[in-house]
Amino acid sequence: MKRFMTATALTLALTAPAYAATDGEVATIQSYLPEADISGWSDAQVSSALNIIYSNDSRADITGKLSALYADEEFVPMTASITEAEIAILDEYVDGVDYTMLPQPTVDAAIAAAQSGDESDRADRVRALLQDDGEMVSEMNTATTGEVALISSYAPEVDVMTLSDAEVNSALAIIYSNDSRGDISGKLNALFN
């Protein structure tokens, strides 16, 4: 009987259920990974995700690390792939930017902004995207000038200044995904409507 009780206790200890994250923790993680099902995550995975979220990393790196954690892969920071011709276009609006240190969606949005709209509007939009000062621009959320410009470039009808932090995080997670520009716009439309 003792063996049976010991075996039962050992089995229960080794097959403990997944971590029961609080609703707040789930909401925080899903604000960066909106499509993730984290119900089966272990204590270590939830703790790792929260440590990543509360780190001093950029929002793009946080999203990338969380996506890697969710996919059980190694995180490789996103760097932009940009041609000399595209650099020449962007250099007309900004000086001294290391484009390889920027996320691809930011560079893509800056190139699109440089090739559309009227001339005065182009310069302001490209500068806002590429020369992000890191300062919050709204009391409603912690989005920076560059993040506001990035979200606005994919969803121009959205007033980013009125979004919550969770909505900003979700929008940026969608933008930083590997989806096509059309898919990103569709997902953002679904998020905000």
C-alpha cells in the first residue's frame, strides 16, 4: 500500500497541471501575442514572458522574444533588409540613421511614406518613423512618436492617441509579425473595428 501511495504522490507531483496564470497576466501576455493560447504554458514560460515584457527592451524586441518563446525557437532580433536605392530615398529626409538596426516594418513604412503623399507630408512622416525620440506622445498610452507613425502608416483611420496600451501592443505585435502588408492591414482593421 505504501508503494501505491508513493507512486500516486510521485505521479501527481510530476504531472502537475499547467501554470494557472492570472487573468491580468494572460491579458498582459496576449497584448503582445494576441493570437497565442497560453493556457498550456508552464510556470517557467509565464515567468519568462512576464520578465521579457517588464524588461527595458524595445517593444519590437519584446514582441520578437515573446514570439520566439511561444514558437519555442531562439530569438533573433529583427533587422531591416534595405537596398542602396532605398537608403538613398530615405537619406533625402533623414541623416545618420543605421537602417539595419531598425525593424523591417518600420523601414518598409518609411519607404512607403517617402513614395506617397505630398512632399511636405512625406518628410514629416518619414522623420517620425525613423527618428523616434522614445518620448510618449499621449496620456492614454505609452506609444512613442515613431510607434504612432508606424501604426498610422498601416491603419491611417485609427487615432493612435486614444488607444490603450494593450491596443498599442497588440497593433505593434501584428505589425512586427511576418505577415504581408495586406494581411497586417486586415488584422489591424479587425482589431480596431
